[in-house]
Amino acid sequence: MNTEEQDVKLHSISETRDITGVPPHLLRQWEERFPQLRPRRLRTGRRAYTARDIAIIRRIKALLKHEGMTTQGARTRLAQELGETGRPKNKQDMLDILDKIADEARAILSLPDGSDNRA
């Protein structure tokens, strides 16, 4: 066991299922849908979940199952809670973000500059 493995307890997908109550097929789907959930891969290709991954899984489960959020809503909330903005998934998402930035920049430029010479 190397020093990295000694420092961090890693759980298999079946152990993670036992801990969280989330079936393996759903864990795999959530990896695709939530960029915050990225378990390590061992040299054998198997997933290895850390305590942080398990905490994220529990939060996703709470947002989807208990708070009734959509996947998109849960993804957004999770990004806010973790202080992340997330990366665009594809070119269209990137273009949408750039459009929003351009709109905000235009709105800022159209604001009065406050340099009225009223005395």
C-alpha cells in the first residue's frame, strides 16, 4: 500500500452502495450528470470513492429524493454549495455562458457613470 492510499480511505462501488444506499447503476449515471462527482480510478479501472465523493453522493441524493429537485437544479445547487461554477459540458454551453457575459458587460456599460456635475 503506498502512502497516498494510507492517507485516504478508498471505497469500492459496492461499499459506496452500502454506505449511501444508492445503487451502482445510479452512481455511474450521476458521474455523468454531476461534474463534482469524479471518483478515482484504480490501475485496474475500478472506481474508488473517497469520503468527499461519498459526501457529494449523499448531498445529491438529498437534493433529488428529499428536496424534489431536478437533475439540473441539483447540479446548480451543488456547484453553488461547493463554490464551483462548473465547466461547460459542450460548445453550446460555452457559447451560452459567453452570451450571458456579453449581456452583463453591455448592461454595465450602459449604466450611468455617476460623473454628473451637479453641485
